[in-house]
Amino acid sequence: MAVILERLRLHDYRNIEAAEIELSPEFNLLAGQNAQGKTSVLEAITLLSLGRVVRGSRDTEAIREGTEAASVFGEIQPTGTALGMELFRGRKKRALLNGLGLARASDLLGRLPSVSFWAGDLELVTGEPAGRRLMMDSELSQLYPSYFRHLAIYKRALEQRNALLKLASDRYVGDEQFEVWEAQLGESGHEIRSFRVEWCEMLAPLAAAAHGEMAPGEALSLVYLRKDEEPDLTLALAQTRGRDIARGSTSVGPHRDDLEIMVGGRLARQFGSQGQQRTSVISLKIAVLDLAKQIIGFPPLLLLDDIFSDLDEHRRARLVHTALTHGGQVVVTCTEAGQAGGELVGRSKIFRVNQGQVQAE
Ligand SMILES: Nc1ncnc2c1ncn2[C@@H]1O[C@H](COP(=O)(O)OP(=O)(O)OP(=O)(O)O)[C@@H](O)[C@H]1O
Ligand SMILES: [Mg+2]
């Protein structure tokens, strides 16, 4: 059965001083002018879902200016579980489960699965590989706790190896010191790649189907791209150690890989028309949503942030259709409710967002 976010409470989160929101288990629409707090509400929901802020780089940026702490609480059904996140200036953030502090914010992962479409998601296709890796990491961490564990081990070992590389450029560092971290990188890196490859293989046909529906005859393909060839990553790390000391960073491993998006046999990022890029990003996201649904066995919370304004009628209709047939809880933001189309508006609980105040209509 789907997990539903029933009640949401925010304090000093971005421009929202205080808000209590009773969400519908089906469709919710947050409408308001620019800069009123709509995206902030969606971001607060993802904070409960992922344990971290999606926008910007640091969690503390979400704390309302002039205040010292922000908090977000949500009650999920059918279990009645209370999830919470507190952000502090100059102190570690804290996650709460039924009022009790969790060891790590990431312990919230998987309790409120969500898939979001952000207005900036076009960059998934047009931007650097880092954005696509972050998407893979976010999705896979929500789906598989062991993926997140391997990722955490990998990141730590990578920092340690990089620190040693810098050290080794002006003094002697024994091989055995490198070998400890390279063994960890090799093992967790191998797991990370296996998860990513398998996920991309499942994702590709779903994305191709969604794309073919919007742009008949235009083939979309997704391929996980390993940037280095050696199958044994530990060995590859030992082999590149000398070169890596000279460049001061680790040149092989999943932190350098990419998800290649091709339209009609050409790289969408380099050669795609704007329309093809938009269609492929929507297809990609629809596929991510479909796959998450398959893997977790129920529809995740679907968050659509201001995605209608930049799209033509055809693509807008496809996304509205996705929302309407989703079968789980949906929260949509837009500047004018009309953008979402009559049917979605008619079936939604509507909230007005104005200067950080959120009022149900
Ligand atoms: N830490 C913060 N403290 C106070 N205000 C903030 C903070 N971070 C962002 N803001 C402000 O909060 C306001 C609401 O931002 P938000 O992105 O939620 O707006 P929005 O309603 O989604 O607008 P748009 O329609 O333009 O996307 C903006 O004016 C933003 O500058
Ligand atoms: Mg916004």
C-alpha cells in the first residue's frame, strides 16, 4: 500500500515562518505568485524523504534568514509514523522518527519514497555528468539501503585516497597505506556500478516507451557509461596511482561515470534539439517514476515543481496524464492553477501560497 504524507508542519524553513498543511492522499496543488514559497514546501517534503536539501549545496541555506534552526515534521499513513528533520546553524542536522533522534539523517531514506520533477531538471540532459550521477545516487539510495551503504563507504574512501595522493606529491607514502583505501574503493565501487548498470538496463525500455509515445519514430536510448575499462577496480586504482599522484585526484571509478542519453543515435546533450532534450528529460523522469513504482511495489509520492510553464501543450498533457494516472499521492506547484489543466485542478485540494503562508482553499 502506498505511503501517504498526511500532515506537514514547517518552521523557519526558507521564507516560511510557520505552516501546517493537511495534504490530500490524492492530488494537491500549490498555487501562488513567484517567490512566495511553493518550491520551499516541496523541498521540505523531499527533506523528509531524503534527509537532505535538494536545492543549493548546504542544508543550512534552507534555514530562514535571521533564525537559528529550521524544522520539518510529517505524519505518514497508514503507519501513523512521525518523520522529522531539524536543521541548525553551526551544528549537525538531526532526523527524528516518532520523536526520537536517529543516528544519521540518511536513516530516513526509504520511509517516504518520492520522485520529483524540478523545473531545473532539463539540465539532467544538457548538463554535466555530475547531475546524472546525483540522480542515480538519489534514486538508488531510496530504493536500496545497501546501495546507500556502499556509496557512503566509497565516498569516505575516496576522500582518504585523494588526501593521500596530495600527501604523496611531496613526501613518501607507503603502498600499504593506499591499498587499504583502494581495496574499499574497489569493493564498494564494484557494487555501486552493478546497481547502476542494472537500474539503467531496467530504466532504458521504460524511457524509450515514454519517448516513443511523445515523439513517434524517435528512438531514445540510455546507457550506463563506465569511463574506465579494467573490470577489477582495485587493480585499476593501483595501476593509475602514479598518474593520480601527479594530478592530485582519483581518475578511475564510478565517481567519474555517466548515464548516456541518446536520441536518434546521437548524444542528446551535444546534438539534441531543444525539443528533443525536453522530451527526453520528461521520458527519463517518467521512467524513473515507473521503475520506482515497480521496485517498491507501490506508487511513490510524486512531486512536480513548476513544470508546466516552460512546456508546450503536448508535453504538458503527457505530464498531466502521468500525474492523473499515477495512482498515488501527488503534489504539484504552479503559478496559475489553470496551467495544470481542468481535470487535475478539479480533482485537487488547492492551497494558496502567499508570502510564506500556506492556506487551503
Ligand atoms: N533561507 C532563506 N530564508 C528566507 N528566505 C529564503 C531563504 N531561502 C530562500 N528564500 C526566499 O524564499 C522565497 C520563496 O522561494 P521559493 O523558491 O519557495 O518560491 P516559489 O514560490 O517556488 O517561486 P517561483 O514561482 O518563482 O518558483 C524566495 O523569495 C526566496 O528568495
Ligand atoms: Mg518555485
